[in-house]
Amino acid sequence: MKKLATGALVIVAASAFSGAKTLTGNWQYLGGIYNGKKDGPPVEYTLQRRYDNAQYEAFALQKGYKPEKYEAGYYTLKGDTCIETQTFSSQASKLKDIPVHYRFEIRKDTLIFKGKLPSGMVVEEYWKRVK
């Protein structure tokens, strides 16, 4: 009986933490690691992404200018995997309409994406939640 109660407690505790995650909000690019090489954020402007429950839009923001949308698409979360599919890019893109799988993690206010692009590039990006 004691084992059954302990097992039930573990299941209840685990299910309390397995609720649907969301990326909803605004995130600012902090930099990343691309094929093992660190790369910081741009100095002249900032990059931000806005996520709702199923879609995202990415903007370049520079003081004195209107925000420039450079990318958009939709995403789904499955466990610790984020599958992004780009549907718009202001520049030529080899990722348009191709689902890209990232492992993701949220540590406090930082979103971390890790994955391998179809080109073979290994990426690890850091995005900080902003208001």
C-alpha cells in the first residue's frame, strides 16, 4: 500500500510539471554559438522575436527607424523540442517551408535553442525575455 501511495504521489508531482509549455512573449537575441564559434548580438541594432501560441515574427530594431520584420513562421512544441517552420523571410532563405527541429530550454528568463540546420550548421542560440 505504501508503494502504491508513493507511486501515485510521483505521478501527480510529475504531471504537475509537464503542463504545456509556451514560448509566448517577446525575446531578444543575446548571441549564439555556430559550428563551435561564439557570435555576439549585433551592436547597431537588436533582434527580437515575438511568439504567440503557434506563430512567431522576428524583427530588427534600430533606434530612429521603424521595426523591420525579417522573418515569420509557425512553431510547435513537443516535449523539449521546438519545431519551427519559416513561412516568410525578407532575404533569400533555404529554410522557407522546411521544419527545423531544435531542442529548447528556458532557464529563468533565457530561451536556449540547440539544433542542426538542414545545411549541417550546428547552432546554439540565446534569447532573453523582454517586455
